[in-house]
Amino acid sequence: MGEWADRGLASDYFQQQNVHCSACGKMIPRRAWVVMRDGKELLFCEPDCERIYDEYCVPRYGATIRWR
Amino acid sequence: MQTDSTELTLLHNRLTSICREMGVAMMKTAYSPVFNEGFDFVCSLFDREGRMIAQAEYNPSMLGAAIYTVEWMLNEIGVKCFRAGDVWVHNDPYRGGCHLPEHMLLKPVFQKDELFGFAATIGHIAEIGGKAVGALAGDATEIYQEGLRLPPVKLMDRGEHVMDIWKILMTNHRTPKLTWGDLHAMLGSLHIGEARLIELLEARGLSRTLDETKELMQRAEAWMRREIEAIPDGEYRFEDWMENDGITDEPHRIQVAVSVRGGEIIADFTGTDPQTRGPINATYAVTAAATYNAVFHLTDPQVPRNAGCYRPIKIIAPPGTMVNVQHPAPEIGGNSETHCRIIGVVMGALVQAVPERAAAADGATGCNFLFGGIQPDTGEFYANYHFENVGWGAAANHDGNDAQCAPLAISRNVPVEVFETRYPILVRSLRLLTDSGGAGLFRGGLGTERILEIRAPEMTVSALFDRMRIPPWGLQGGSTGGTTSISIRRASDSEFRLFTDVFHTVSPSKFSNIIVRHGDLIRIVSSGGGGYGDPFHRPAGKVLDDVLDRYVSAQQARNLYGVVLHESEGTLSFDEAPSRRTASDRSAASVNLKT
């Protein structure tokens, strides 16, 4: 089970790289749905993307962090 | 408690009507042809949590993207920062936007002191600075060459202009009067949206309206899930190519695996090529909007268009690829060219599941032609963003539409008279192009040929086309549609030649800042749609009609449709070619029609 937390980089104008949802790849503006798995932090843009990660991404690509 | 369906329908229609009225206000007051003739804008309403509650039938590429643009803006700014009379502007592709020219204006709507939601418009500002007049530089290599980028900033503060921002805009755009006029048309549109929403809230109450819009979204979601459930479960793959990025003359692949799982669709673009050096990269919002667009083409158009109907469609777009561009890669063609191709690959995948609902590929390019310079009569700078219409793909029960904006938008073709009145250009000819529609049981729609004559001492032109080499695909045995081209005949020359030959551009379809001169002719050919089904099964009478209407030449009628025409004393008749007689579905053999 995850929780909402500030992880996005929306207001940091010195930083040009964005943070992406671990499932869909969408940029996360500010608030991320943060889930800990095996000691690793996964960031999602919404709780439904955690479901997509478990049901679609993990069976297909493995339990890896494909991008941040 | 469930609200009565009739009551909800009335509310949905009223909200949609508000969005339509916002669009009409913008269309009637904007300065640029891309707005008032081309309809390159969108109007929508959102609740206070940033969920879209209604939209009107304007530009679908922006409609799908507005969800992300608004979401980003509310997340970055925070809802509490909005006050009555504020308007925020935002065009940053890396902040949920489409591409740089699409400016989103967002205005909060309060009833008394309580926030209900937002009125939003996205409009294509025709000139935004950058290396090329009209912004769509076909050879840009980073976003900083494409125009002025605005993060969410306040354009109006409690009803007053924030002149510092306006000054930055007007200084960096080549045509500040148009920028001023078009942004004020958007502000007027937001004012209409705000006023109508307040009238609605006063009649119905804020709390009740919020509850009912929530229920509308739930019903739209349930309806869309039922539509998706009617598509057979499975995984459907497809790929297509962008033929070059304007920098290197190599194709770039877009790949999708569409999984239909009950009432949900997952469009996974893993495997798509990395983002390119040139400007054909799409933002996540563009990829999502294109995917929605394709799914909406295959499902019931009556499903209410609000946040609910988007929820069952999930998009996976790996960051750093052509379908989810990252800073500082250029992206200006992502929303005019790559967008079309993304619609096509999703459609191409789903055609395997529902062939009776899908269509062959459309022309799938904006044929973006940008030009500008100094008006000889007034000495003022002018700039225009022109897009050409294409043929649409044929479907399982009808021919493709001719000369229509590619399905990323609903934009109208700018009338010749407007063109000639506003710019030093003469339109020498504009016609449907014979044989450009892919042959089939149902024929692809026709593309066009337009010849422009330059009437200024000099003019700067740029282009961002695709489908010049890789034609739109046909379906179920239908042929490919015609390809695009842009060529020039110098005043001193006798024939049209490609820009690669005359100006040594890397790409024949993507270039910027070419100087042309008085008397030069530019020929723009747009692509046709792919055909559907075996052309030999098209009734011979229809082929004859096509020849009489000059949609199909007599030669193509014989070669591709197997119908041989004879002319005798002004009457055209046909006989089926020997090869056609072997087809199982033969048509009546003798019909005579007056030419």
C-alpha cells in the first residue's frame, strides 16, 4: 500500500529532468503515489498505475524500475 | 442517490453547450486565420479537482491533452493560489503540454467565494518566436529553437493584465498584434464560460452540480467500459514509421501493443525508437490524446466526453522515446505529424480485433507550410501557419472523405479568398488530386494539389510534412493512398523541383527559413487515404462514376480496378477487363452513362 508524497520537480527551475510514473511513464508534477517494494521506492502518478504495474508491467517486463 | 437520467442528460448538454459557445466567441473574435478559419483550438470545463466535466467538439488533439495540461498546472500552482479574475497561461511541452504553439489559458470559476472549477481553452498561437516564422521549424534540434516557452504564469491578476508577462510575449513573438488579439479572444471565451457556469450554478446550486457532474463522469466511464468490453480480448500489435526527422534522412519506428482486457485498454508503446534529434517527438500528452482519438473512433460517439470516458484507456509511453519526449529535445512536429501516426498505429492494431469498425490509414500529415515576411503594402511583419487537408482512409462500408483535416483535428481549410486578402500570395490552383485515393472496394479519400504564387519581393518559408515516401496503408486488400510532396518552380525555371534539389535541404519534407522570391511557384500535394477491400470487388458502375468525376483516371480504372472504359460519340461505357472476369464478385457488365 502506498501513500501520497511530494516527489515531482515542478517548482524546481534549476532542474530540467522530470520524475516519471513507474508504470505509464507520465511526468509527475508534484505529488506522487509512493510505494516501497523490496526496499526500492516506486513512484506512480496515481494508485491505479500501481495496479497496472502489478497486473501488466511486472508479468511482462519483470519487477524492475524501468525509468525514474 | 442516483440522479434521473434525463436530468443528467440535460446537464451534460448544457455544459457541452457552454463549451461550444466559448468556441464560437473565440472563432468570431480571434485575429489569426488558424483560429477564426482553422478552428485550431479547444474549449472545456473542469471541476475543482481538475477533472474534465465537459468539452465541445473542437480540436481532439488538444482535448485529450487538456487533461494533462490542466492536471499539471493545478499540481504545480496549487488550487489555493487561484483567485476570481485570475487567468494563468502555460505552453510548456515538458509540463503536460502538447507542443509549444498550443497555449492553455485557465480561469477559475467561483460561485460567491467558493471555487467550483475552471474554464479552459487551448489555442494555437500562430507565431511564437523561435528560429522559423510560424514556429514549426522542420530542422530544429532543441526546444529553444522552437519558440518562447512559458511555464504556468499569471496572465491576468484579479481581472487586470499582468503587463510584465504580456510585454515578454509581445517582444518575443514576430506578430505581436496577432498575439494580443488571439489571446484576448481566448480571454473572451473564458469569460463566456465563467459567466454561463455561474448562471448554471445559481440555478442548480454548487454542491448539487458538483455531485451531478461526478455522476456524469461515472456513467461515462461505465459506458466506455461497456464499449471496450464489446472488443474481443487480446493483444494486438502494429507499427508504422516516420520517414525522417528533418536532421538525418532515416526512418523512425512507432510501435504499439494494444491489450484489450475486459473493460480496459492498455496501449503500450514500449519498443518505439528513442527520441530523435529533429522535431518529430511527441509529448506524453500528445501520445495519450492520439490514443484516445483512435479509441473514440472505434466506439460509440454518444459516450459523454468527460474525464470518465478517458479512464478505461491507459497509455504506457517510455520516457526518452519518440512518444514521450524529454528535455531538451525538439517536439514541434510531434503534435502535427507524429500525432497522426500514433492514431494510425493504434487504429492499425485494433483493426485486427474489429475490422468492421476500423478504417485504412488517412493521409496522416498536417502538410505544415509556414511563411512570413514584410507586407509590401504596410511594411508590417506577417506570419502564417498553414496546414493542408488530406484524404481519409476508406472504411468497411464507405469511401474515405476527400480533402479533410487529418484526424488529429477538425480544422477547416482556410479559404483561398482569406489567404489572398491577408498575405502576398496568389492561389493559382487548388484541386482534388486524381488517383490519390487508395484503390479498394471502398476507395480512399483524395488528397489535394495547391499551387501558390509568391507576390512579395521575398518571403521566408518552412515546411514540416511526412508521408512523402511511406504511403498511407490500405486494409483488407485495399491499395495505399498517394504520398505528399512540396516542390518549387523558381520564376526563372520551367519545372517544379524538390527543395533538396534547389536549396540542398537535408530532408525534402522538413526544412526551415528558405527565402523564396516574387514569381516563384510552390506546389503542395497532400496525401490520399488508403483503400479498403479488393478493388476488383468495387462495382464497375462506381468506378465509372469515379472516372467521370475525375476521382480515378481511366488508366487506374483499368490497371487497379480491372474496368476498361470505351468512349464513343460522347458516351463513356465500360467493359470488364479479362482479369476482372475471374473475380468472384462481378458487377453488371454493361452500363452506359452520358459523359
